[in-house]
Amino acid sequence: MPHAPAPITRKDLEDALRGLVDDSHETIVDMGTKAAGIAGAVGFLVLALTYLLGRRRGSRARAVVEVRRI
């Protein structure tokens, strides 16, 4: 006659879930740090590009005023 498996206890479930949560938490924290760095770099590039394009457009659209003394 086969031996019946041992019943699953609350401690067994807690240990298994705690192991999963700890592993996933470390992965999420690592990904969040990388994502924040990438987002900051992309934001800086967009800001710099906008500034440079605005300077170029401003220099092209600027009125030229000539002042003469009489």
C-alpha cells in the first residue's frame, strides 16, 4: 500500500511564498532603478533637443532692427 503524502502545513506555504516574494522584490527594485536612469536620460535628451530647436527657430524668426542716428 502506497504511503500517503505528508499534509501541507501553514509554515510550508509561508516559506514557499516568502521565497517567491523575496526573489521578485529584488528583481522589481533592480528594474525600477534601471528604468529611472533610462527615463532621466531620455528626458534630458528631449529637453536638450527642444532647447536647441527653439534656439534655431528663434534665430531664424528674429526681426532685424536697424537704428540710425541722424
